[in-house]
Amino acid sequence: MANDNNRKAILVTPEDCIGCRACQVACKSWNQLPGISTKNNGTYQNPPDLASAAFNIIQYNEVPSQENPVRWLFVSRRCMHCEDAGCMTICPSGALYRTSEGAVAYDRDKCIGCKLCVNACPFDVPRYDAENKVTKCHQCTDRTTAGMQPACVKTCPTGALRYGDRNELITVAKKDGFGTIYGENDLSGLGSIYAFKEEPKLYGMKENPTIPSSVVFWHTYLKPLSFIGLGGVVAAAAIHYLAIGPHKEKEEEV
């Protein structure tokens, strides 16, 4: 766990975003991610969702407005880098880990393809690639550990994405008059925080996100049993149910 005084974050300000998607391109370029085959489904948003080759996307929200015929809110969607991260809690192999800056990163070599993290994430973030390995935004830990900004932040032309000390970013957002700092306290504090002028649901964000009860059950009861060699069959059956039963990973075209 990162020292709170050293914890970094990305501050997202949708009102400053122009929907140019330069952050998406920068992310793909830096991480050498392939293109994705998509279909027109009646929205300007593309790709339609996060994918193994799309660590961040701009979510296009068309919202009611009395002043303009059309009002757009462009919201950068990515891993939220929760302090209380359900994906890390339930991961049986240690493939998901905390960086020194507080981000949640992953080690492909340790991933066993169980997909428990998919069920554990309240924001529906983790994806799996063609080799059945977990992928997601890692807040460009290979850049930030070298003193650089994440690629998406570096390329943003309007300042809608800012990276730095988490506490300082929250203070600045409050001074700028934003009524809601989404992620300030959710799940013990997120590493992707959002400056909103209105209620989170208008921006397409969950209110009061929580870790699924299945994760708490695994962490409290089944995981300790597996450590002492008891209840192996029960634990394995539960893992299979959590990963395959109630929550299946979305199919994608790459």
C-alpha cells in the first residue's frame, strides 16, 4: 500500500473535455495496443466499451439541457485504482498489486485466468486478452516511476486530465468550485477522481459503489481455508461459480 503522503491520482474534469480522444490514442501508442474492430451502434462513442486493447475510453453522455439543443458530457473511463480494491482482494495469484504511487497494476506472468477480478470490480473494468491474461489501465506505472506523467495526461490538450499528488488535486478541484469530488472517499479513496458540477449519475457514474458481497465472502471464509489446505473443493467450486456463473466477461473483437 502506498503512503498516503505519496499517493498519486488522475483528476478528470468532464466539463473541460472536448471529446477529441487523444488520450485513447496516446494510451494505445504507449502500450502498443492493437486496433479493435467495432460496429456503429448509433453513438459517436468508439470503442463502445473498455477492452483488452482499450485501457481507457471517452464515454459520450448526451444529457438534458434547457440552453442548448444538445449537451455533451465527455467522461474519461478507466480503472479507478481503488484503495479498497476488490480485484486485489480476491486475486488468488497476486497478479494484481499496488504500486508505490498507489495505482493498481498487474503482472501478466502471475495471472492464472480465473477472472475473479471481473466479478469483484464494481466499475466493470478488468478485461482478458486472447491469451486469457488480465489487462487494464495501470496508470502508466512504467512512466510514473520514472518521473513522467501517464501518456493520456501528457497528451490531453485542454487539461481535462491532470496527474499529481492526490490530496493536492482534490484541494484544487474544491477551490475551483466543483460541488462533487467523485472518488474522494469511495472505497477508501480512488486513484481516478472526478470533478463534477452535478450529480454523478448525470455523468454515467455509479453512486456509492461497493465491493460485491461475494468478494467479502471469499476473502473472509474461503481464502483462509485454502491457505490451511481445507475446503479445497468448496473453494474451487465457489471460484468457478463467481467467475463463470453470475458474471461473464463480455466478448470483444480484436
